[in-house]
Amino acid sequence: TQARGSGNSVALFKGGLDRECARRMALMSELRGAIERDELMLWCQPKLQVKSGRVCGAEALVRWKHPRLGMVSPGDFIKHAENTGLITPLTYWMLDAALRQLYAWHEQGEWQPLSINLSARDLHDPKLLERVEGALATWGAEPGWIEFELTESALMLDPTAALETLSRLKRLELRLAIDDYGTGYSSLAYLRQLPVDTLKIDQSFVHGMQRDQGCEAIVHSTIELAHSLGLSVIAEGVEDQATLTRLDALACDMAQGYCISRPLPAEEFKGWWMQKARH
Ligand code: C2E
Ligand code: MG
Ligand code: MG
Ligand code: MG
């Protein structure tokens, strides 16, 4: 902070921020058009069953193929989409893209389930249920094609409304997971009421497991908690083999992370799982 406070570095630092801010604002004004021009892409990050090493699906992650800037990650636009309401068409786009992909895989004879991220704002979308039902019908979805992930903090913004929306999604027999679990201050009393199938342990705890006893203890107790409530549990952000081995010892059901695979364009994911099945 002292370096920033002295002489030229202030101007440099501020200049950097202004440029970043300007870049971001330009990008945001283009987002609506991006959805209309079909510049979004479906990427998939594989999930493994820890014990068997088998592929058990993938998380659907949006990427924006920007004509000038190249691939833009959701960290650069999801927040803005949530604040402006653009998340609603983005969620609809993703729902359709994921089901279209599943339909194509199904036609080819083999498919893997995809998990779609919902935002806090989606929980208040009065058309969400209708939209989901419509999309499932349009693509002739089979049970198990898609799952939804909701972050614990999104649920906690309005726990009562969240419970209501989740219950209605559950009536469509969809699987539900709580994302970034452990960072959102939910109570166990609330968790017990939610019609969810899976807890997804936040990557901050998974990253810290190897060097921090506290993180390992949180991961361990979350796995036990999930199992004692009859839920399955997945660790996200698994970056090395030692962590994967430890998760196996702790009886974690599933894992996702760079040491298994980075997110891949949907077509490459199919190649990846076929190749994995041969080994
Ligand atoms: P998330 O749902 O918690 O997804 C996991 C994020 O962690 C992904 O970032 C993934 O690429 C990254 N990741 C996976 N494995 C590792 C690892 O081993 N190490 C590290 N350091 N990172 C790992 P991504 O794709 O940039 O997405 C960021 C967030 O953006 C997601 O977090 C999710 O909250 C949001 N997001 C992505 N796609 C969508 C979407 O279609 N709709 C909504 N509403 N949100 C989305
Ligand atoms: Mg997620
Ligand atoms: Mg997550
Ligand atoms: Mg996360």
C-alpha cells in the first residue's frame, strides 16, 4: 500500500483500474447482444465417482466466445448478468443448450448427465418452472439428463422462496445440488428441509485440505453430514492426486477439478469420457 501511495505508482494503479473498469463496461453492454447473436458456448467439466474412477457426468459452464476478445469466462460477466436481469435469458439459453446437447448424445447412443447452475435471481423467476418443463418436453428429456446446482448463499438470500422453488423443481423429478457448500451460513435445520440430493463442498476447503487441518476437518465433517442426511457429496476444485486420494479415504462420493480435467467444449467432453471408458 505504501508503494501505491507514493508518486507515479498511484497513477499507474488507478490507470489500470480505470482501463479494467472501461473494458468491463464495454463488455457488459455487449452481453445482451451476445445471447441474441449466439456467442455463448456450453463447456463441460467432468465429474468422477471417486472410488471407481468412473465418469458420472459434468458441470455445464458457460463461456462467451467474444468476436474480438476471444473466450471470456463467467467470472467476468455472471455478476453483471445477475444485477441487470440478463441472467434470465442466459439461464434459458443454458437450459436449452444443455438439453440440445443431451438430445444429440442420446441420439448417438451414449450420454452423461449435465449439472446446470442457477442464480439467486432464477429462484424468483415466475416463469422458471414453466420454462424448465417446456424444455424437458421439447427435447424429450430422459430422467437424469439434467441436475441443477444452487449456491448455498443464493438459497440463503431468501430461504423461504428458495425452499418453495426447489420443492417445485423436485416435483419434476430433477436432481438438485447445493453448490459452494460451507460458505453460505445455512443452518442444519434448514438444510434438513431442502429437497436436495447432493452437497458440493466449496473449493476453498478442498484447496486447503493438504496443508490446513481446519480445511480437512471441514471437508471430513461435510462428507459425514451429507451421508448421515442420506445425501451424496462432491468435492469441487480438486487440483492434485494427493487430494483425490485423501477424498477417497474420507469416502467422498464424487470429485471435480483440474487434476481430473479442466472444463472442455461439449464436443471434447464426449471424446474425453469415451477415452476414459476404454482405460
Ligand atoms: P461454480 O459453479 O462453483 O463452478 C466451478 C468453477 O471452478 C468453474 O469456473 C470451474 O472452471 C472452476 N474450477 C473447476 N475445477 C477447478 C480447480 O481444480 N481449481 C480451480 N482453481 N478452479 C476450478 P468458471 O467456469 O469460471 O465458472 C465460475 C462460476 O460462474 C461458477 O462457479 C458459477 O457460479 C458461474 N457460472 C458458470 N456458468 C454458469 C451458468 O451457466 N449460469 C450461472 N448462473 N452461473 C454460471
Ligand atoms: Mg456450480
Ligand atoms: Mg461451485
Ligand atoms: Mg465455486
